[in-house]
Amino acid sequence: MPRTYADLLKEARAQIREVTPADVDALAPGAATIVDVREDSEWDQGHLPGAVHISKSYVEQQIEGAVPDRDSEVILYCAGGVRSLFAAQTLEQLGYTNVASMSGGFQQWKSQGRPWEKPVSLSQEQKQRYSRHLLIPEVGAEGQARLLGSKALFIGAGGLGSPAALYLAAAGVGTIGIVDFDVVDLSNLQRQILHTNERVGQRKTESAKQTIQALNPDVTVITHEEMLVADNVERIIHGYDVIVDGTDTFETRYLLNDAAVAKNIPVVHASVFRFEGQLTTFIPFEGPCYRCLYPTPPPPELAPGCSVAGVLGVVPGIMGMLQANEALKVLLGIGDTLAGRLLLFDALDSSFTELKLRRDPQCPVCSTEAVAARAEGRPLAIPQFGVGSSSAADAGTFVLGGPVA
Amino acid sequence: MSTVKIPAVLRPQVGGNKELELAGSSVGAVVDGLIEQYPGLRGQLLTDDGQLNRFVNVYVNGQDVRYLDGLSTALNDRDEVRLLPAMAGG
């Protein structure tokens, strides 16, 4: 004999433990995973603080990702306490041993004056554009909103900056600043994929802006058509949440490092030579800074740029994408960055090597002594640059990028 | 014997070798052995008074020797010594 809805509901009630909104409200934070099984449109109107959203139609597919431990407590709720009962049955079928349904659902929770919050609202178009991010619990709507509210600065729209900026733009980082004063050259196009053949001779900042906005109109592009020098570095980097260093001169790298440490802005660093690349993330005071890693620059013959030494185009491509990955983690506050680790890439071997980095306790920029000295308005003297170079004080007069950026 | 990893920028000065096997009970001894074989490297690796240049980092098994014992850092058989200058390219 076919069973009716009433039969099924009765069966579910008999099988599933029910808890009241008061029980759930009294739980210590994190004591149980609270899962909202309503539809997207209902969730968007408001939900329990800290709840995870899995629509009832996706429970089977998504619960294992959200709650890997089948013996941990899971409390489901919907609008009135019925759909959550059926969803709880599904969880039990999947082997979850400690499942409950909140009676009365969100309506009762809200009518009792208990706390609730409204999720970040993304437009329909944004929900579709970023849907693959929204599906990842570590990003989700909140993470996506965070990216949309974030500001990333690219020093150089060249070999490293091109892939990094494209991916951050695609990811929906809401503001992208680009510092470059160079123009697109035909020899750039072997690797600088922000630019195109018909833009040879155009300003790189404008070319980059065009490409980024064609990819994602959510992104505001701020162009800084100027050399990064001591007089403007503080003004240019102000307000950015992360900086992606894709320059190719040591003068600019040191200048940027010193200013970013002083402003407490993370810098994702990469550099390349022929088939090889180096990558790390400098998070001020959590890990070393560029001066801790390389106290002085090498003489020019030991560190030629791409225009002199050449580079396999894909190498800055790979390193730039790894920079984008680091920047996203910094912005989202997830995972472990490369702070304190230097990652080497060798394209000929297809090998990665990791080296341990430490903060230099005597660092003239990021040591405790250096910070105190800056606070007192008497910054520590920075040792002279190496062979054939100028003093740090003069570094600001060097131009960013040079002809190959 | 330790394996010394040579950075791409220095390879032309060591016959194009990517790595070399060198004997020596300390980083200093291995660096001296390297310079003996390839005298052109001296100016790149050491200062006039025989200290490591600040622009070349030396790692033993992934650890910077500046935070170990510098040139005196002891080496065991099959340790990996990596020379690594900063790179300019972007």
C-alpha cells in the first residue's frame, strides 16, 4: 500500500532526534555543525550565525565535504522543521550517527528573537560567475565578497604580472592596481599575456586595463603610470591589501620591500632566470622580508634580467600563477602561505625545491630594533648596495621595470 | 662527498654542470674545493677577506648557513649544498 506524506513525516519524526531553538542557541560555538537545508533564496533572507548552507537537494553530494566526521554532531534546520527531518534521514542513511533536526525551524528561531545574520549578497550574475568559488567551503559567498572588497597592487604588468593579474581579476579581486610606465613591445608578447599584438606601442597599464575589464567587469583597475621611486612608493602602495612583485630590478624590489614592511602590507615575490624561478611571500613580522633573504643585491653580471639572459616564456607564467595563488590565500586568510619558505622551480627538471627562510634579527628594515627606530623617527641606516650599485638612499631614483619589465 | 647545486647563472663557469660532487667536511672546505677547480668563481662567492658574499645564499639541506655555522657548518656525506644568488627577472 502506498504511503502518504503524513506516513513519511510520522516515520521521520519517530526516527530523528529533534532539538528546540533554545537547545541550539545554548550550544557552545563549534560544538555542532549547524546545517541550513533551505533553498538559496531563503538562505539569502537570513540564517543562523555560523550555519553552513547546503540546500536539501544537494545534501547527499555536499555533506561529506562540509562534515567529514560522521560521528560529530550535526543539527539541520529548514524554515519550519519538516524538510530538515527528511534531510536528517538522508544523513543517517549516509552513516552519520549524531544527527538532529531543529523543530520549528528558522521561523521559530527568528520569532523567539534569537540572533541571525544576513549573508553577503552577490548579484545573480556574480553567483554564476563565481559559482565554482561558492561551491568551495573555504571560499563561499563570504570569501567571494571578501575578494570583491580586496585591493591587489601589481608592480609591473610584465611576465609575472600578466598571469597573476589575469587570475586575480578572474577570481573577482575587486580592485587591481598596476604600476608600470613602459609600453608594450613585440618582444614582450612571448610571455606577457595581458597584452596583444595590436597593442604594441601602447602603455602597458592601459593594455592591462583593457584585458582585465574584458575578462571581468566587476574589477576596478587603477593605473599608476609612473616609476616607483622613493618619493611616491608610500602613496602608491597605500590602501592595498597585498602587493604582487613582478618587477625586474633590485632597486625597485628593495624600495618596495622597505615601504611595504613599514606599511605592513604582504608582498608576494617572484623572480625568474631562463628556466628557473624563485617564489616566496613576505608577510611583515610573521616571516622574513626581502632584505632578510638577500641583504644586498648581486653585481649585475650575476643577475641579468630577462632582456639580457632570456627566459622561457612559460616560467614567469608558472611563477606568476603561483603568486596569484599566494595572493588569494593572503586575501582570504586561508591555508599556509610561503612566508618563511622559498620555493624554487626548475622547468627543465619539472622540479620544485623548498628552502627554509628566517628573519634576520639584525635586519635594518623588519627587526624589532628597526621598527622601534622608525617609530622614533630615526630609521636605521641601510648598508650600501653591493658591487657597482648605488646607496639605498639613492635607490628611489631608479626606474621601475626598465625596457623589459 | 656532498652534492653542490650550481645556479644557472654560474653554470658557464663550471663547465655547464648543474651539480658537482665535492669532498669536504665543512661548507668552507667544499667552497674552497670548488674555487680551486674553478678559480673564476672566487669573486662571485667570497669577499676579499674570504667571507661569503652577502648576495649569494648557501643552503645545506634546505637551511641557510647564515643561521647555521656559516662557512664552518659541518657537512656529512651526501649532504646537499645549494648556492643561490638573487634573481632579477620579472
